[in-house]
Amino acid sequence: MVTVKRKRKKIVRDPSRVITRLHLPKSVMHARRIIRRVLKLEKKEVMQVLRDIYDDFSDRHRDIDNVFLKHFYTVQHLLPDKVAHLDDHRKKLIGAYFTMEYAVESAAIFNPSIVLHPDQSDLEQGQIRFIMSLRAVGEGHISSIEFRSGIIDEDTNIIFDPLHEFVEHAELQLNPLYDRHLFELKLNEMQICDETTHAILRSLPDQFSFSMLRNSIESFEQEHPSLVPRQEHAIETMLWLARSNYELTFNPDSMISERVIFPASENDRSGIEDARFVRFTDDDGTVMYYATYTAYNGSTILPQLIETKDFVTFKMITLNGRAVQNKGMALFPRRINGKYVMLSRQDNENNHIMFSDHLHFWQRSEILQRPTYPWELIQIGNCGSPLETPDGWLVLTHGVGPMRRYCIGAMLLDLENPRRIIGMLTDPLLEPREEEREGYVPNVVYSCGSIIHRDQLIIPYAMSDTMAGIATVSVDELLSAIKRI
């Protein structure tokens, strides 16, 4: 048996961590009526209501005035035509009526992954700095990505940085540059390419922005004033695809724990789930952080990719190809024999492996591992990106057994041929203890990514989809316990 040590520290939900969101009624007419009611208020009433709002909310958000003004400008087009001028106080009050707080982790916080922090300066001997991502769930079961940071010392003590009182979501950049060739490949894969898409793309440069795409579409619509349904569908799909690839930018002076990646596109409006972060080193030595995640729109899922160098600016990118069709993808931390490699789950049963020349396109997968032991006979999957050791790629897995009980296992893959399993752990490495069994989804332990420090495997893991903890294991002991095949 492998000795697993659980840390006392638990990461639990905190309902006081709130962001602001635009709050619109279901009908435009209702919104217009709200605006008219605010316009009828006397100036003295406007000032009093604003003072009450500031008393209750100004210490919960960094710059609530800008939030109110931003939301006012979102609904400004609904103002009555006769309104020529509004002072800033009334603009802010209108914005406040279209603003709500959202407690990002009021329901749960779980499914963590951990990577080295980009900044490893000013540390003592034997220390590393880390970033941990977590899936946070709030009202309506909307999932977002939160972060924690801290230091792991030479004795594997984990010291979290203090949480900041503010939480904020990023500014959405709808004007990133798109690669025309890749954009067309995705449209072709979606069986959308036709004379309409060719005509719109033909006028665009190799790298184009969202506004350029909109302008090209408007020109096409002017030349074709009576669009047929097929043309309308092609245009809607092009805009949908563009909005699914966007950038998020945070205030660089904010703490990492203040940043929340909250759903911002049509693809992920109901949740950003189970991000698996990995520190990827390319063949030329450059480092990029990637995370695979599942975008959920309320009815279907779409595997997506996050790209960041600094955890300040994040690119949200669509993954493409026939093999991109399910949850639980985990990228290897480097290329192998010139190819990107990723673990995946195609069939809700087996562990798969995929190889590609292009990070964004995955066409084929093959079964790597099938359920073998009693604790995993229903389904298996990965628990994050593989970790490189001298003996091989160490992969943490999850297995589902009787009573839908989730456990964490481990296997070892060949360094140069990860299709080949060197060995597997026959018993669970981590299984839910009595105090870890109760929660939103009972009897589950689960992880989205671990890290190795000074021969210790550090596993952040979720407990029954409610909160998270941390376990440590000796890498040498684990490798010795893995049964060689």
C-alpha cells in the first residue's frame, strides 16, 4: 500500500466572494419601463438611492461606479427619444437597476489543478510558488474558474497567499486576431463552407479582427439584400464561431485570487467546467500555460482551450477535429517526437490518447486503457496532465466503481512512446474517506492536475463536488508500487 498524507487545509466555498453581472429583464418593454420609472425620480431621490447603494455595496467591489456606467451604456439605446441629456448620477442609478451580484462559489468549489507560478523569484531554498485553479459553482449551477496561489516549502508545507476581499471578472476583448486559414478549416469541419463563407472570407487578410469580419459580412449583406435561409445560417455560424474565440484581460495589479474566468460566450453561458492547466514547454524552450476545459451552453458541451503566459490575459480557443467530442482532455507538458499529445475520453468508458501536428486540431484517437480493476469497472478517465519522471509519464486516473464511487488511481507510460503502458496501480491511490463522502455528488474524489516537488507528488483533489483538499505521496514509493506490465 502507498502511504497517502492528507493536509488539514481545506478549500471551502465562501458565499461572500461576489462579482457584478448585467441583470436584464426578459422583455425589452420591461427594461424600458424600469428606465422610465428611474427618469421620473426627483434629483433628491436619485441622490438618496445612490447613497444607500454605495453604503451597501461600495466596499464589496473595487470600482462600482464604472460598473454602473458600463451597464448604463449597455441599455442606453432603450432610453426614450425625448431624453437629450442625463447627468452621471442618474446614469449610474439606471446602471445600478441593471446590475446584480453573483456569488461565484456559493454552491461549491472543487476540481482543482496546480501548476508552477510564472514568477519563481524571491523564494527561499527548496521553495516553489504555485497557482491552483478551481471550479467554482454559484446560483443556477453556473461554473467558472477561480484561482489561488501560494508557496510549497522544502518540507512540502503548503502556504496559501491571503485571499483578497474583492473578486472581479475580466474585460472581454471581442477584437482578437483570427487566423483565416484555421477559421475556414473549422467552418469546413462544421460543414458550413460554401460560396457565402468564401465570399466573406475572401475580402479578409490572413489575420483579421472581429470588427473586420463584421464589416465584411455587412458588405456581403448590402450586395445580397435578400438573403436565403442557407446564407443567414452561414453568417450566424461565422459570428458564433468568432464569438467562441475571445480574449479576457484582468487588471495586472490585481491578485491572482481576485480573478474569475466567468462564462462570456454563447458556448459557455451555462458553465466553464473542469479546467486542466498544464505548464507547456515547447521544443525551443518557450513556456506557455494551457488548459483544456468543457464549455457548456445549457444543452451541449464543447471542448475548448485556454492559453495564457501570465494569468492576466487569457485566450479562449475552440478545439477542432473529429476526436474533439467529449470531456476530460489533458495535454502532455511537451511535444513527443515532434507531436502534441493529449489524453482524452471519447466514449465515457475508456482512456484514450491522441497525437497531432497542430495544437488546435485533433482528428484521431485510440484507446489507451480500459477498465480493469473492481474499483474502476464502470468508467475511467484522467486526473490531469501527465507528469514526467525518469521512469516514465506518471498519469493519475479516476475510476468509477459500484455505487458510482470515484477513486483516484495511477499508471505509468513510456516516455518516448506514451501509447505503451509500463505499469498500473492495482488499488486506488486515493478513495473517499467517510468525512469526504458527503456533498453535491457523494462518494467522489477527483483531481484535474497535480505537481511534483522534491520527490513528493502533491495532489489537490475535490471531495464530493463540494470542496477541495490536498494530499501528498512519495513519488519513489508510488513508482515502486505500480505493477509493471
